[in-house]
Amino acid sequence: MDINRAIAITLLAACAIHVSAQRPAQKPRPQSPSTAEDRTADDLKDAESLLQKQQYSQAEEKLQALVSGQTKNPQVWFDLGFAQSHLGKNVEAITAYKKAAELDPKWFEAQKNLGLALAKSGDLATAAEVFRKAVTLKPTVGGQQALADAWLSLAQAVEESHPQESLAAYQKAAELDSTNSDALLGVARMTERTGDLPAAEQQYLKLAVAGSGESMEHLIGLYLKQKRYADAETWLRKYMAANPRNTAAQLQLGKLLAAEGKTQEAIAELEPVYQASPDPKSARALASLYLEAKQYPAAAALLQPLVNQNPQDAQLHLDYGSALLHQLKYSEAQAELLKAVQLRPSFADAYLDLGYAAQQNKNYELTIRVLDARAKLQPETPATYFLRATAYDSLRMYKPAAENYKLFLATAGGKFPDQEFQARHRLKAILPN
């Protein structure tokens, strides 16, 4: 589960299947004394019988033959589009539905199915135009529920392009069918997008209390956005109680507890998740918690295979290098941290650790180069001045050493008493006058 994640428009095959499950009634046909027309009516009846039996290929074949002689019959075109949509022939289905809608512009089901086929093709703008027309028409069957579905389809089609229209369409769908959970959730989501977070929260809460897992996800995401971690934790635990095998939710809880400063609780949550399913996501999340808890050997044990599996991931090299650095494995740490900045030269967080590792390896020239590179990305700090000063001092380059000792003392402000004493002592030694 991705808590913060946004819901994509879902006007795909499932929508068409939903429509086909409640196939519209046939349009009324006049009685004809013509034997040829009787034969055509019988053939159409046979084709529709095949549709009812879900024998779509046979139905399409019969309808293709019918349409050549019944080009002005909207029912034949509609049935052909219906068969083709179920055969995955969406382009052909659009053509057939479009013809049916042109021949009978006030036929609700033809307009609605045309909109669904267009949406499935990715042409949401044209689909929205068709849905706007469909919602003004009267369904042949299905009444308000069918009309609510059309409003729902319109809302989904214009979510990205016209959010206010989408909200209004979701509200209309919910008004027509108060049991439509998709419409109710859509109202809540679009309300959140408009910035009315208190109203969105109440709408999510109502749905979540009723047992909607998707609403719980959005409610949790809303609380995280507002940094209301305690509320988010409460609902995340409720979600997990309803979905005990949801690994993504367990990972999210670990991250949430860490954000609340409950690192050890977070570790306790994630360790069994990783043991049950040692996948890279859980390993990475747990390693991050181990680093925060200063459990460096445990972090390194998880990070080493991750680095091997993802050699181009700068963050993993930084994390692994940091874990090694805190275990005083300076040579190995330097190699990992150097790789991190090579992969991502703008990775400011890696430079200070790399500079320190290089100094511990007596690679003073590298320390200075690394700190100078960092200075182009972030302001100097007392730590960078002191590290650079000691590197120059070790190289017996006393003038730049003295300059950096002085800069360190000017910015330290009494926060680093041991290093300040050392800086003053060294200044006396290298600047006796």
C-alpha cells in the first residue's frame, strides 16, 4: 500500500465488464410484414442470444454480416460494439458504438458505452464530451443507478483536467446512488484536492468507520501530510487489523513510528516483517532504522547485499559507508562513500563522512578535495573548518591550516570545547609569533 500515493482513473476493461453485466434492453422494433425483414430480425435475435451466452466471436461474425445490410440500424451497431469490446477490439468497438450513437443520439446506453470505450483507449477528453451528453439522457434500463454510473464515469474522466467539474460529478453520482462507494470516495478525494482538508477528513472518516479500506488509506495519507502521526498510527493499526498480511502497511507503520521518534518500536515492527519476507524493500527500511538506532553492525549486514544488488544506488553506498565508518572500518567506508559521490556529485550528505574517512586513512589530500567540493554545495560548518584545518596541519601546510583553525574558532561558539582547545593549541604551535 502506498499511503500517499494518488488514485488513477479506472475506466478500463472492468468498466466495460460492469456495463455488459447489465446490458441495456433492446430498442423497440416495429412489426414488419416483410419476410426479408423478419429474417433480419431473427438473425439479430440469434446474435443477441450468442451475446447472452458470452459467445462473442460467433456473435461478432453474425453481426458483421447483419451490419452490411442494416447500416441504419443502431441496435445492430450497438451489439457489434458490445461484442468487439469483449473481444479486446477496442478500436473497432469505438467505431461501432459511435455509429449507434450517431444514428440514435438520445440513446443513453450507446453514448455511455462509447464513452467507456474512448476512455479505455486513453482519449479522456473525447470520452468526457460523450459522458457529458450521456448524463443528460434517460437510461433505457437501470434508472438512477445507471445514470449515477454515467456521472461517475464523467468524474473519473475529468479528474486531472477539470478537478472542480470532477468534484461536482462525483457529488451528483453520490446524490443519485448514496450506496456507491466509488462516488463517495471520489467526493472525499476531490475535496482534499481542493484544499478543504477538514471536510475531506470527515468524509474519509465516515467511509473508514463503515469499513472502507481504501478510505482508510486516504485518511492515513491525509494525517501524514498534516504530520498528525498519532492519528495516522491509530488508523494504520486499524487497517492492519483488517489486513494482517499487508506487508506494505507493516512497512508504513515502521516508517511512521520512526517519524514519531519511536525507533525501537519501529524496529520491533519491521524485524518480523523482514524475517517473514526478506525482500529488498523491508531490508532497506529496517537498515535505515538500524542506522538511526546506531545499530551499525546490523545495518551493515543488511546493506552489503543491497549494495551488491544495486551498484548504481548512491543512497545505499552512503548508508553502507556510514555503517562501516561507525565501526571504524575506514578503508572500506572510504570506498563506499567515494562511490556515492561519484554516482551523485551533488550528494552533499556524503562529503563530510567521506572527508572524515579519508582523514582517518591519512589520505589528507582527498580530505581537502572532498571538503572543497562540499563547500560548493553547502555552507561551511565548524566541523568542515576543523577537518580541513587538521588535514592541512598533517600535511605541514601551516598557513591554510591556521586560516581554517581561526574560522573554526570563530564559528564554534563554545559548542566543541575539546576541538577548540586543540585548535588554540595548534595555532600557538604553528604561529608562534
